[in-house]
Amino acid sequence: MAEEKKTGIKRDILLRVRVLYLFFVLVGIAIFARILWIQYGPQGNEWRKKARRITYERVTIEADRGDILAHDGRTLAISIPTFEIRMDFAAAGLADSVFNRDVDSLAYCLATFFKDKSVAAYRNKLVSARRNRKSNRYVRISPRRVNYIELKQITRFPIFRLGQNKGGLIVEQVNLRLRPHGSLAARTIGRVNQTGTKIGIEGAFDHDLKGIDGNTLMQRVSGSFKVPVPDVENVEPVNGIDVVSTLDVDIQDVAETALKRQLDLGHAQWGTVVLMEVATGEIRAMANLTRKGEGRFVEDFNYAIGMNLEPGSTFKLASLITLLDDAKMSLDDKIDTEGGTARVGKAKIVDSHKDGVLTLRQVFEHSSNVGFAKAVWEHYQNDPGRFVDFICGMGLDKPLGLQIAGEATPVVKHPGEQYWDGTTLAMMAYGYALRLTPMHTLALYNAVANDGRMVRPLLVKELREYGQTVRTFPTETLVPKICSSETLEKVRGCLEGVVNEGTARVLKSPYYTVAGKTGTAQIAQGRRGYTDARGGRHYLATLVGYFPADKPKYSCIVAIKTYYGPGSYHTYYGASLSGPVFRAIADRVVAAQVEWQEPISKRYDGKWEGPVALKGGPAAQVRRVSSKLSLPIEGESRGKGWVQTKMDSTFVEVLPLEQEAGKVPDVRGMGLKDAIYLLERAGVRVAFRGGGRVVSQSVPPGTEVQRGMVVNIVLEI
């Protein structure tokens, strides 16, 4: 009986096993059939493509953008990799136990590193993101991007150190365009926006700079973790080419600093500066500043190439060339300026000064509107087209064809065209009734300095790939000869006369010669003419020229726009408003040109004659300088401490400087650096004027130092 019972139980168990086995077999067959149906059924192709899209993804590899360099190789713009830090809170390997254990430590590290939130704020952000991981699994940890060194530090943080799959760390590289010199030449260097706007060198050479992006096939392994997959369609990126500009960082800095200072002092709205190499047309500096509030200026528009206005008196150079070369006038021909007011044709012409009879040379040097209007009217009133044709023959009516976008087209009227009337010819003679950009005006003056050859201004001189030049941009001639050599010689003499005897005397220097011309042009206000509703006027103050005048190397233009209304007191003339900027740039350029300086060997033959102006100071320095001058030292203190000097034609006498604590020291005879050091060390403040060596101090030596005491020192060469 028991045996039969055991047999029945065994049979029931086997039956159940067979049923379960059959069930699993049927389920397996169904699954297999479903797989076949999905893969090879009517929608099989679509499902297979979807599977590939989920598993595989083709990712773009961004090419490194090329650098923009100054003419000497210094970097103006460079792309550096930066990284966005994100976290995958639903990463497959990120366990709750690990997250809960280390979230406090991670929050502390993030708060300490980024310093933008408290530890508690970071902890709340992390915990909340973990809780809501199904709806938003990829969270940006901080808005700030980090560099590579910072990234290596972040990868060692708690949780993050476990990697992408177990720690959820996601790093996205974003290339950042960096300008090492800040806003220097910002508009000229330019930019390329995400919207497609292209400005400056960045925009003009975007095709060369950006390179060619590559791509690679990536396979999703787990969660968001992807690995590259070898594929015949993978393409390596081709990095961009470096662009070498003609800009000089040092001169650009001087130009912007001087322009900003003058705009601020002159209460001006905007200004532009261009410095160009005469022979090659290479632009060494181009600054454009716009006032955006009290003491705040930005580069938001390239006025040098994009703003065409009536140039005013600077255009008189073109009129002078035409009168000498085409009308065959002489510089000694006399013109009656009628006391500064005259009617020429239908135009009433007024000068800012009253003169009588002047030679043509004096008319140019004194910048007489009446003189030029009368001279041009006398020779061209019956054939004004001849005057305009000669002007156009100098290339002033055509775009310069610059390497960057934004150049405004010049406007030169022709007889018979709309808006030509009985006043046009006379007004054109002194720079009105036509419009030029500052760059066009500079190109004309540069041509005079360049023996009559007008060249195209250059901003980029070559392209480099891995340090090797792949393309150069040579100097291009726009007009081979703007006038005869005889006329050029006369004109250059007149331009020097403007600086030596005329309106540009602010440029006279004992160290170098300058040739140039000033211009103070009123800016038309549409139908209102040149006066606005308040009775004020807008002016363009310009100074343009070249230096050294005898062997021209650089040409320069400074144009500043200002408003002079009721109650205004600042200057608006070209010489006084733009002159200081031109002078600051020229001084800096000349000082940097070693070959322009007179060799010391010509000034000193090894033996000093006459009294020696040797400054007092540290004894060791005095001894070293006197040794260089082959002068013996006499005196008790020849090797220690601080000394004062007495000069003789054959030796230097040194006297020990007596210094008492709490007393004002004697700094007479010392240089500025040493004088300031000793006075400030004694506890007083210093004010100074002049240069050279100290000749007097306001507080006598030996006076007790009082709190807040100021010592004024005067220096003379």
C-alpha cells in the first residue's frame, strides 16, 4: 500500500515537471518566434535601424580652431579646451549605498572648489537630482567651466573618482576662444557668433581658422557610458590654420590708451586710430572706441573703415595735388582770402581765422577754406568734371578692398549727378560735399609718403600651419603714381610746413620730424544742416600724417568725433583734440626704433669732457656708473651705503648721506626712484614734478617726520 502511494506521488511530480518543461519550451519558442518576427517581420528593418540608433551613435569631433597672432608671433586669440561638469544620477553602476555614504563629502568638495554655493546647497542639489533621476538624469553641476588642471582635481572627488559608470561623472569638452591681451584690438580681431555673424579677422578668415570637423562611431556600453568603435567611415578632424596679423601689441596698447584718455578728456563720443607702415601698407595698430558712459569705452564699431563722413581740411591735400599737378599752379601763386569770408559760386565760404592775401603754400599751411575754394573755382568752374576725374584718379572714389568686412564705399559726386549744384565744386575743394572713411584719407597721405604709390592696407600677412607658412599676402598696389614726382616733392614740403609753421605745430619734436595736416570738419545732421535743434554742432577732429618726414616709415591718422553745444567748453579742433594721440603714438614708435637713434659712440668717445651730472644714490651703483665713464671717485665713502655726489670735470666726489631715524633725508642730487625710496622709507608721502635729478625738496633735510607729511620734490635735467 505504501509502495503504491510512493509511486503515485512520483508520477504526480514527474507530470508536473513535464508540464513545466513543456511550458518553458513553449515560452522559449514564443520568445524566439517574437524575435524573428521583430527582426524579419514587416517592420523588421525599422526596428533594426532603431536598435542601431540606440546602441551606436556617430559623434562629431570638433577641430581645433587656429590662432590669431601679432606680427611678431605673440598670440592675439587662441582656442583652449574647457570642460562642463555634469553628473548622470541614473548611471547603471551608481549604487544608493555609495551615493548616500559619500554625498556629504562630494558636496563639501564642490562647495570648496567652485565657491558659488554653500555645502548644504550643493547637498540639497545632489540629493534632489538623485531623487528625480528618472525625469532628469543628466544634471549640470556648476555653470562655470573648468580647465584641464581643474578637471584632474575634480576627477579625484568622492563618487566622481569611481568614473562615469559607477560615479556618474560626465565631462563635456567645449573649446573657448581666449584673448590673452583682453579687449586689446577687440573689434579688429573680431569674432564669429553662433548666429553666424562674422566680424574682423576672425570672420574674414573663418574658413581657414575653423578647420574641418571629424567624426567617430560611438557604442553605448552601459547607461550613458560610450566607447569609440573602429569604423571605415570615421574621419579625423583637420585643425585650423593660424593667421598672422600685421598688428603690433605694444603699439596697439599705446594707441588705445592714448585714444581712451583723449576721448575722456575731450568729452568725445567716439574715436579711431590707425598706424600703417608706409612701404608695405601693413597696419601696426587699429583702435576704435565708443563712449558708453562716464569713463567707459568699448570697441563696438570699426570707424576706421566703416564710417564715411565729410573729411574736411585733411582733403585739402588732394585739392593741393590737383592744383599743382593738373592746373599747374605754383606754391607762390597768391590768393586773396578776403579776411576769411567770401562767396565762391553759390557757396558762402568762411574760415575760422582772418587772413588777407596768401600764397598757395600759406593757404595750405593755414588751412584756409576760402583760399582753396577760390583756387579750385578759378581753374575748374568751367570743367568741374576734370577736377573730379583727377581726384578719382588717385583712387579716392573706390573701395580699398580690405581683408576684413565692413568697409564703407566712398561717395564722390560727379557733375550732372543728383545733388550736384552750384556749391558742390567749391565745397569739395576744402573737404565737403563728399564722404571718405578715415582709412581712405590715410591711404592718400601714405601714398604721398610712399613716393606716390598707393598701396592696399594689410591686416593679415600670412597663414601658418604647424609653424610653416602656407600662404602669404604681399603688398598690392592700388595706384602706381598719384601724381608727378615734382608735385610730390612740393606737397611733402607743404605738409612739413603745416607741422613747423601751421596748424599742426603740436607735433613738432626735437627728436624726429613729422609731416601732417589737421582737419576740423562739421558733421551734417540731415535736413537740419550742420546745426541741431539746440544750436550745437558735431565735429570730426582729424590729424593725419607720416614720420620721420625725411625718410617716412609710418603713417598715422587720428579721428575723434565730438559734440559742441551750448555751454560746452572742451576743444573740438583737430590739432588740440587728436594731436596728443598722434604724438603719443609717434613718440612710442620712434623710441622703440633702435636704428633711428644716434649711436652712443658718436656722442661719447670714451673720455668725458665738462661737468658730470652723476646722480647720488647707492654707493655701489655710483661706483659702477663712474667706472663706465672712466671717472675716478674721491671721498671717504666709496663703497658702502648711500652717497651724494659733487661734480667736477675730472672726478666724482662722493659724500656719505647722513640719515637719522624719524628725520627727513636729503635727496637733492638723486634720481626719482632713489629719492622716493628714501623718503617713503622715512615715513613721508612724495609728490614730484619734472624729470632728471632732484634740485629741491619742500621740507628741509633733518626735519622731524610728522604723520601725513608730504614732501614735494622738483627734478630738472
